[in-house]
Amino acid sequence: MTGADLPSLPSPVPGACSTAWVDRLAARECPAITARRARRARESGVPQDPIVWARARGANVEDVDGNVYVDLTAGFGVAAVGHAHPAVTRAVSRQVEVLPHAMGDAFADPTRVELMEALCARTGMDRVILGLSGSDAIDAAMKTVVIARGARGRPLRVLCLAGGYHGLGSGALPSLGYLRAAMQAPFAPALSLYADVVPFDTPLPSLSAYDAVILEPVQGRGGMRELGEARLGEIHAAARGQGALVIHDEIYSGCGRTGAFLSTPLAPDLLCLGKALGGGFPVSACLGTARVMDAWGNSGGAAIHTQTFLGHPVGNAAALATLPEIDALLPEVRRKGEALARACATVPGVRRVTGRGLMLGVHVDESLVVTRRLLERGYIVLPCGEKAEALGLTPPFVIADAQLAAFVAALGDCLR
Ligand SMILES: Cc1ncc(COP(=O)(O)O)c(C=O)c1O
């Protein structure tokens, strides 16, 4: 498997080995997590039997039955520089040998400092709280809003946009654009609802009652849809005028996905990054301006925000190796993104293509059925949108032109 291979399917999808692993998984994993064998999607009745991944490289994934796929998701947008990029795996191996773990808020190591400097240099932000997942970064942003605005002496109020997705951590769950009611409703007894959700494309209400607005400049799970610079500019102006903080959740759209390191030049007060940042390793960051972040005050010894694995050296090393690779690939993201969007738009059955760079939503009828047909032809895509109205395409930036062309042909077959 070179990373640039076309699909090769010697076994059925899923094959006998995937099926056996999924049965063992089902016996031990909390049943709400991975779709099980012989389950069908609630909405469409489409089979959900997953494949089990064994190896990945570049834009290829191989399952435990030896089937090789082209991954048009980059594993939820994570493998932007390609699965198992050699520079990342080398950096990780070296770091594991030298210092696999430091001590959160107690004792840092140089990789943490270097990563925070590299992130500030790319984003124009001043301060960083590192984390392990996107949800960690969102939690850190929400806590920062509380700290920065808490003196107002009333409960936190945050505004977010319908279709936004900010993870399922307990900081985000209190209605921060949770995408689907089903993701929030079971937890209602434990939640204090501090967020209001407003429609994606209507004017915002007055922000005077709000402490912050959180948004994805390009919504990912919500359908790969751009807010647009004009609307984003209006939101920024309203927030500035009325004293609310602006949080950009660029966990999906950031780190080069739209063809620039960030999807917008407009500077927020807080910025969340994750997914692609670690090149496959779990690392995330909540960045902020000095004005907002310094409201935390200095640590007096026992930090009021930390984690055992905060600033993990292996994640830092992975991110430090990933960032220059992302920088170098930005022109390719723009070129491939434009070509892919143009090609998909000409496929009969495609209603429209949304998004930018290699963050595209291909709107089709019965996206769950099409997703399954594509998997059975060796192409991994995920549905996206509030009603799963589109196929989300977020391939590795290194995907080969021939892989993209073959995908577009397969899409045409699946829509026929
Ligand atoms: C925009 C956005 N924010 C936050 C998250 C949550 O990140 P994680 O799943 O790493 O906690 C996601 C995950 O898909 C996301 O797309």
C-alpha cells in the first residue's frame, strides 16, 4: 500500500475478519458507540456494518481483510498530511524514546513551549491552553469565557448557530449547537442550558445579553457550509460593539483544511484547533488574546485548569512535525479542492457542492445509501448536514489526483 493506491477489494465489505472483530467489540464496548453488525441506519434502513481498520498510509486505509480503500475523510479530518506521514512518525518515535511524558501544569518540557510558539506565530494569538481533544479545547474556551466575564455576576450566556458542532464534552453539551437533539436530550437532567441556538442564516439578535458567540467559520459536521466573510464580519462587529467575545471553532476548518492555515483572516478572541493539528495524535489547543486569557490570573501553585496529560510531549512532537507539512501543502489544498468541487458538481445526481478547499459537501439524495455504496466500492466518505443531506469530503491533502478522479467516477456510478 503506497498511500496513492486505487481501491483493491479482495474480500467482501465487510469481510469475515471485520465481522469477527465487530462482534468482539460489541461484547465489550458501551453499546452507544460503534454501529454493530447487521444494524441498519434508523433514518434510511441502510446497513451499518463497519469495517475494522488495520493499517493506513497517505490516502489509503487497509482493513483487517486486506481490502484497500481510498479515505476521503482523512479519519474525521485528522490525517490532513496523510495517514502515517513519515515526518510525523519519525518525530513521534524519537520523542517516545527521549521523553514520552512530562507533568502537566507541574513540569513542562521544551516541546510544549515550541508548539505554543509555532501556533501563536501562525494564528496571531498570544496565549494557549493545550488539550488532547477538540472537546478539551472547547471546554477550555468556555471556562475562559466564564473567567473573563464572570465578574458580571450573572449566569453565562452564549450564542451559537444551528448546525454547529462543538463536540460532545460536557462543556459543549449544554446546547452549543449540538447538531442533533438526540445528542443532547439524554443528558438534559444534568445540564444547565447556558446557550441559545439561532438559525444559521438569519440576522443575529442583540448580543448585549450574551457573554460570547461561538461559531465554525465553515461548519463541518453541519454540512461543510461557509458562513461567509460578510456575515462573519457582521457578527464580529456586533460582538465588538456589544461587548461579547467571539470564539472561532476551527477544529475542523483550521490547520489548512480550506487552503489557508485558518479559514478566515478575521481575528477572534478565542480560537480552537484540534483534529489535523497532531497529524494523527490527539492534541488540541484553545488559543486566545492576552486580554482575554490573562483574565485567568497567575497560577498560585495548584492550577485551576490542567490535566495529567496536558502538553503531552509526544503530541507536541507530532504537531511540531505536522505544522510545516501543512504549510507546504496549502497550495495543493486549493488546487485539488477547486478541481474536486468542479468535478463533483458535473456528476449527474449531485445537487450542489458547498465548502472550500478540501472541505466539501456534495449534496445528493439518500446520502446514507450513497455512502454505503461508495464504501462497497472502496471509497470512505461520511454523510454530513443536519439531515445528512450531503457527503462530506475532507480527504488528506496528499491524496493523488488519480484517486480523486477515480472517486468522482465511482460517485457517478453510485448515483446512477
Ligand atoms: C468543529 C468541531 N468542534 C469540535 C469537535 C469536537 O472534537 P473532538 O471530537 O476531538 O472532541 C469537532 C469534532 O468533530 C468539530 O468538528
